[in-house]
Amino acid sequence: MGESSEALVSDTHLAELRSEDGSVVVRAAWSWSQDRSTATRYGSNFVDFVIESFYVTPGANAGAEAMHNCGEFNSLISQPAGGQATEPVEIATPCKALYFIWQALLKPPDAPQPRPMKFILPPEDGYIVRNDFVEEMMRGCQLTLEARGFIGPRQHCASAHPASTDGSASNLLHLLQRSVGVVVAKDGSALKLLKDELVNRISWPWLVPTPIEPTRIVVIGEKRERRFCERFYDAAKACGVSVIVMDKPGHWLQDPAGMGASYREDFVPFTGFTFDDLPERIVQAIRRLPYQVDGIMTTMDPLLSGVARAAEMLGLPAAPAESYRRATDKYETRRLQKTATTLTVASLEDLASHLESLPEPLRYPLIVKPTRSHGSFGVSRVENESELVDAVRHALSSAADQHRLFGLRTSDAKAIVETYCEGPEVDVNFVLWNGELLFSEVVDNFPCSGDSALTSSKTEQFVETGSAWPSGLPQDENKMLRTDLLKIVRQLGFHSGVIHVEAKVQNSAVEWHMDDDGVLDLQARTGATAHGASSFLLEVNPRPPGHTDSMGSAYVNGVDYYALHIMHTIGDEARFCSLAGGFRVGPQYHYATSPLPIHSATGGRMPCDLNLEDYGLAKHTVMLRPFFKAGDTVPSPEDLRFPWLGFVMLCSTTSRRDLLEKVAIARDKIVIKLEQM
């Protein structure tokens, strides 16, 4: 046995598992690693289990059929390194680790032998932060074939330290019974490399010392479609948090026999969105519920302030309602940074009055957008006064449409006119608790059509066209963005939670450039930079980013914004801080989202197979999010807000260049042939 002041590693022992009737025998090599004190102890306690052979005794049913018929393992024998086999130990209580080993053998005779396994052990007693942490943190790992957790939500886990330093059967059984999950390595070489990989991925404290009580949150206004909210509800379930949905009658989550019934504990019809006294109506509805509520939230930006005010009235965790009101007003946030032009107008007459009273003419280009809106609806770039008038009309109309959609007063719809900033656009995400920055990241946004003065469309120019992780900006600009924008977030009064900020880099040293191969990336900017780079705030969203961006951050950094948002909603500091840990050594992949364009002037029917294999993208595709299901009718492009069939999420473990080459293929070369109707 190897030993140091920090960790213990056993010798390799031999083990034999037998079924109750003796018809199935499994022989394996095993060893254990223990670390009870270092900073990486949560990722350093394992049992390595390598099946060397298994067989069914002659006369028994053959292969997998015998395995199904004979039950589970009944006894265990171990032979310590250099010693004699110990007495058999009866397996009186089956455990999930042994069941996993058994299931690994249930394969056709011509299937590959079971691969090496690494069972994860708790370094100390505690309660599980989220029960799917093994699957969540091992997603995309190139060394593994499978990852599975064994623990239920909020479950207590007892520390699993070897009862002795020998390789006895009782010692092995003790460790397997206390394992919290397993990862299956591709082969023996991968098993050795997995040690460092697990230190990187699960060294954060996935246990907390105090019991986790059952909790319940209410989602007031669930605007997301099923495919875009599955991760949120999965995270809630894994954290042991029940979800009540409160929304208009007829919502897809209402039907107790429908597809959304498994997502929520209950659905509460609510029609109070259209009234000025929204907070009071929420409070009344919550107080009528027959069960305790521990937090409330919304997925609708226009409702953030009202829901926060209701939380204050109910004594539930929330950032100040006034902070939400200011953050969701783009005119208010724009005033936190100096710009050459910032106007807010409520009508075309109001615009004319502003133009007449200006001391000097406006300097174009300018951006026009609603002061309060969701997404990039109603945002336009203008080059002259005529376009300005049209853009203000469009922004006011778009704002009014959204206000009607969310049941808000259309008289509150206003537009902001501001300086257009040249430079790369980014998302900057912050994770805070009590003012302490626990995690942040900068994500590149690919250019929008509105970033070109030559764009043919004068409306909806700033719809997102994809993102790339991690950012390709120079490190000094990356640091500047985090510093400047975090200061603004704190000025607005946000000290805990997940905050999604959108910004540009003014006078950046880089710009987007497409090379001769059609690859779009940030390259050194042509021409001298007159001034140093500075941040240019676009908007502050006091909530997690959208589905595809949240998925990207979980995949690249191991940080799940949905789980964090849920913990913030119930005020669970211990688990919030734990889940903010992420991967120990930072981003694990180069990752991007890219739209799949429509190459059809007439529309058609969505095909069943998108044939990504034909373009060499299958192994690089993390997820495909089509806007249409197979067989759906796809309208002609002019009838769609987005000229896309959906988004594809791509990754590369090689380089940013390799990733962006794949993005270029998705953007320019994939032709999804719609079936003619």
C-alpha cells in the first residue's frame, strides 16, 4: 500500500462475486484510494473495479438469460495482494453498486467485455447537494462511456473510509455499499487518467453537513416551451425542490395527464397578470395554497419586479424589487454609463420634440429599442433621421405587442435612442452570494445582421446568431469587462444570484473577420486603436441566460445556472455556494451554438433525419434543438421571425479554430431539404 500525509492508495486485490445459486461468477481486480483532508478530497476517494472474467457454470441457462433468471450477487470473496483468499462474505443487503455491476453483464454474448469502473466514495458524512451530480459533471468526458449516480435527492451519505488497510471482502463490500455513483472508463488506460479528471470535475463539496429540508417554489408565468425548460425542472428534481406552476388556464403544464405533469407538483390557474396590483394578487394566490411555499420566481422579464415585490411582502428570499425595476428598464441602465446620445421617447410626437430641442444634430449610427422588452424584439440600427422615425415606430409597436402579450399596460411602452457601439458583443455571467463573486464567464456573441450598415432588413436586426465559449477576447479586455460590469450589477443592488449581462467592447483590439475558408473569428483589428478598450453596457438581465447559453456554461464550466437560480429562490446559501464551484481547472471544451438556416423559399415539411453525419458533425454535436419536429410544416422564410430551422450545439476538445470550422459548416454548408407538401 502506498501512503503519504495527504492520501492513501491500496495495493491491487482480487475479488470474486457469486450469484445465489452459484451459476454466475465474476472475477475482478480492485483497489481503493482515500483522501480525507486535502482541498480536492471530494474528487479523490474511489474504488477501482476491473472485471477480468465472468462465466455461467455449465448446465445453466446461457448468457444474458441466465443472468436475468438467477437474481443478484449473494456472496463475495476477496484475495488481498500477496495473501490468501478471505472467508466469503454474505451479501445480505443488495446495493446499487453491485446492481450496476450485475447490469453491466447483461449483454449479448458477442458484446464487448464490461469496462473498468471507478466507484465514487463520500469523503465525509453529509447530505447530497443534487443527486445527479455525477451525470451532470461527467457530461462530455472523453475518457468515459457512462456515468451514473446512486443517491436520491437530499439523501444522507455516510463517509466511506476503508475499515482496514487489507483487501478483505468485508472491506470491499463496505466501500461499494457506500459509493454514491460510478463512472465507466473506456479502457484501462482511461481508468488511470480518470483520477485527475475526477479531481477536476467533482472536487467541489457535493455534500453539505446539515439536513436538507423539503422545499417548494412557485414559478409565476412559465413562458418556455417544454424543450427549453426540461433542464430547469430536472435540476429542481435533482435538488429535491418541488415546483408549482402558476399561469393562465389552458397552459401546457396544467393537464394532470399531459406531458408536463411530471415536471410540477401542482398547477394553479392565475389570471392576475393584467392588473396593476400584480404583487398583491400574487400574494393572495400564494396565501390560498394549502402547502408551504419557500420561494417564488418568474421566467418573464416584465414580471421580475412585480414577483420580487410579492416575495418581499411574503417574507421570501429575493433581491430588492426596485433593483429589478431598474435593471429591466434599458434607459435606467444606460444612464449608468456615459454615452454621446441617450434619449427616451413615448411617441413619434415625443421624438419630434426631442429632435427640435437638441443643441446639435444627432450623430449616426444609432440604436433604437424598447426600454422594456424580452429578447431582441424591436431593436434596430439607423443611419439617418428617416430610418430613426421608422425604427422608433417599430420599437414602440413591438413594445406594445409584448406588453399585451404579458398583460402589462401598453401606455408604459417607450423606446430608447442611444449611441451605436462598434465592437465585439459578449455575454458576461456573474454568480454572486452576499456580494462575493463566486464565478463569472465571458462568452462571445457572433455578429448580428444589424452590426453591418449594409443590412437589408431594418427590423429584428439584432437577433442572436450564436455564441462561442470561452471568449476569444484579449485577457485584459476580458478582465476589464468583468470588473466594469460587476460594478454596475452591484450599483443596481444585486448582491446574490445569477446575473446575465450583455455588453460590447468599445475600441477593442480585435474584430470579427471571416477568412478565405469561411471561418469567422476574432482577429487583430485593422487600424490603430486611438483609445484603450472600454465596456459598453447593452442590458442587465437579473436572471440566468437562456436555455442554449445555460447549457453551454454547464457543459464548458460545470456550472448549472438553473440549479443556482433555484437555490437563490429558496435562499439556500450552502448549496448555492457549493454548486458555484464548477470545474477546478476552468473551461473543458471549445463550444458554440449556431443556427441551422432554411435553404428554401417556399417552406415544406421537416424531415426525420437531418443527416449531420454527411457533414462530419455527428461526433462534435452536443445537442440539436430544432424549432420544428419531424413532419411539422415549416412556413416560408418571410413568414418566420427567425430564418432558421433550429440551433445546433457543437464542441471541440482540439482548439477554437477546429470548433469554428465546424460552425462554418453548420452555418454555410448544411442544407436540410424540406419535404414538399
